[in-house]
Amino acid sequence: MDPLILVALVIALALFFDFTNGFHDTANAMATPIATGALKPKTAVALAAILNLVGAFLSTEVAKTISGGLIREGDGGIQIGPELILAGLIGAIVWNLVTWLLGLPSSSSHALFGGLIGAAVVGAGFAVIDGGVLASKILIPAVLAPLTAVTVAFLATRIAYSITRKRERNGFKKGQIFTSSLVSLAHGTNDAQKTMGVITLALIAAGFQSPGTGPEFWVIAACAFAIALGTYSGGWRIIRTMGRGITEIEPAQGFAAEASTTATILASTQLGFALSTTQVASGSVIGTGLGRKGASVRWRTAGRIGIGWLITIPASGAIGAVAALLVRLGPGGLIAAVVLAVLAILGIFLWSLTSRVDHRNLNQPEPGVFVRPKKKRKARR
Amino acid sequence: MIDWVAFLTVFVASLVAACLAVTLFSLGLRIADGEAAWRRPVSILMFALCAVAVLIGLYLIVGDHLLELVGL
């Protein structure tokens, strides 16, 4: 196949992945301010989109190894060609859309890693995966991230409720705007960069760009706008799960959760122990639910989210592997993989229309969640 | 494998930073709720300290990138 067409396909899929990354992760920053009424839904996603756009332009550093060292490259492993990147992207996109359809806040980065791992395994076998790096960079942090966030948010919530009185707590809504904005900005500087790295790698691999050079301006601009557009589209299903599905959130809880998410993400990026934003944000919501007396955490929903995290890498890896098997058959297989991916995306989109969730019906209870009226106490005789 | 010292540092830093920001903001709200003359300036001081924490966060996110963009 003409390298130009192949690279164009990779760029198109990478930008679409960036778009899904944006709308998948809007909830990390904006679910709690929307849930407490600190921001109107459309205002919240517009603010998040602008901050993601700004963040993406500010971040000029490109991850040299998009797989973060998970896939052994060079002598001991394989060189990731555009075909395998394409297969990995298909795995990441399809899994991101499946989790969106289910309203599960799963990590887009893990979906991307999973897709690339699956494609690389088909390319060169299981020996290509560095198990030690997989455990230390993904599996163990996936347990530590929510535990850290739960603890921090639990204590922060306890502090907020012990210091303030009920009539003062609406004031937390103003604070939420600042903390959620910081999460959005941090997201823009980190996540758009991954797609820039994927596109730059594909351009270098196909010989359209010199090795060792950074992303072209048009790549930065395209990725920035793709993630901002995705963020503005709003992953309302995930926003509903994070904002209302795990626990009912009051303004003081929202502020405590966002402060915990911001502090944990900033500490992890600055101190060299990377934690997933999605897992930290979900953990903070659970922690704040535990921290307020009288609040309850819906463990069934939290369990579903946990299972989603566990299967993200194997599932996106399996889809990436199937795509890689097709791609290896030649140009016909590559076209078949792309056509099947487009059909899967369309199918998921059409399925989503059967139970549409957007900013207008965000506050309706999820199907199957019953509102139990309070029992009336019998009058004392 | 896992750099436990780095993780513990992240854990403690997150805990201290989040609890400090929440404490300052909560104190700002609590102190503002009253009639005494001293309450308003002290409440503003609490919010200002909290704003400093937000600015530090902002600097940690964009500071290096901005310095790089202006060529410093």
C-alpha cells in the first residue's frame, strides 16, 4: 500500500482516538461541578474544552516511546511500523467507545497501551512485552491510584464538613470551578501529547519526517483541536456515572474530591510516579462519598468501574490483536480492518441512540436505580 | 520494580496539599459567616492563601512549558 495513504489512515485514526480521549475524560474534571450545580453542563464542557486546547498547545514535549517502554523495541523486540500503530489505534478506539457506551470511566491511556500491546504481540509474540514494566507502570499503579485518591478525598471531605456549617457549604461551588479547571488544564498538557507522539512516530516510520525531531505545528494544532472538540462533545454517560452513579455529591464533597484529584495528579506528575487521571478522579469520588456522614457509595457501580479497569488492557489488546492479524494479510486485510472498525464505531453510535444521554437528561436516574422514599415514622401514641 | 519511596512521597504530598487547600477554603467560608469586623479580612486572607495554592498548581502544570515557549 502507498505509504502516504497508510500514514493518512493512521493520522485520521489517531485524531479520532484523540477525540474519544477528550470526551471520555471530560468527566474527570467536570462530573462533580456539574453534579453539584457549580457549573451548568454546557458551560462546564466548554470550559474544559478551552483548557484542554490551551494545555495541548502549551505541551511541546513528545513522548519518545509512546508505549512507555512496555514494548521492547530495537534489537530485543520489534520496530513499531505504521500498520501495527493503526491496529493498536483501532483497539484503543473501539474499547474507548465500548466503555463510553457502558458509562465506565476507564483510562484512555491504558486503552492505547493495550491496543499497541495486542498489535505488537501479533507482530512478534509475547516475548515483546516487558512484564516488569507492565506491572510497575500499569498494574500496581492501577491499584495504588484509587487507594491514594480514596484516602486523600476521605480526609479532605471530613475536614470540609468538620470546619463548615451547613448554611456555608454552597460557597464551595465557587472553589470547584478553580479546582476542576486545573484538572482540565493538566489533562490537556498530558493526553493530547500522546496522540502527537503517535502521529509523529508514524510520520518518522514512513520517512515523511526526520528521526529525532519533534511534532510539526500542524500535528500539535490538529491534536489540540481534536481533544478540545471531543471534550466539548461531553461524554455525558461517563459524567452521569462519575457525578451521580457512584454517590450523591454535595458542593463541599465536590470541592474536596476535585482538590484531592488535582493534588494527587500534580504530585504524581511532578514527583515521578505516574498515576492515571481517570482512576484518581474515580477514587476521589468514592473517597468523598465515604467521607460524608449519611452519604452512601454504590459499590455495585464502583465494582463495575473496577472490572472495567481490569479488562481495559486485555480487551483493547484483543481488539488490537485481531486488527493486527487482518493488517498482516496485506492491503486487502488492512482495508478490511479499517472497514470493520468503522462499522463497529457506527454500530456503537447507533446503539447509543437507543438510550440517549446528554446535558438535558443528565440528572435523570439511571435505569434500574430506584428512588426509595423515606419511611414515615409512626406517630407515638 | 516499584519505586515505593516515590509513591510514598506522592501520597504524602497529595494528602498535605489537598487537606491544606480544603482547610483554608473551609476556614474562609466559616470565618466569613458572622458580623464581627475582624472576620472579613481574615476570611479574605484564607481565600488568598488558597488562591496561592491554586497558582502553585497552575505553575506546576504550565510553568515549565511557558518558560520553554519564551525561550528561558
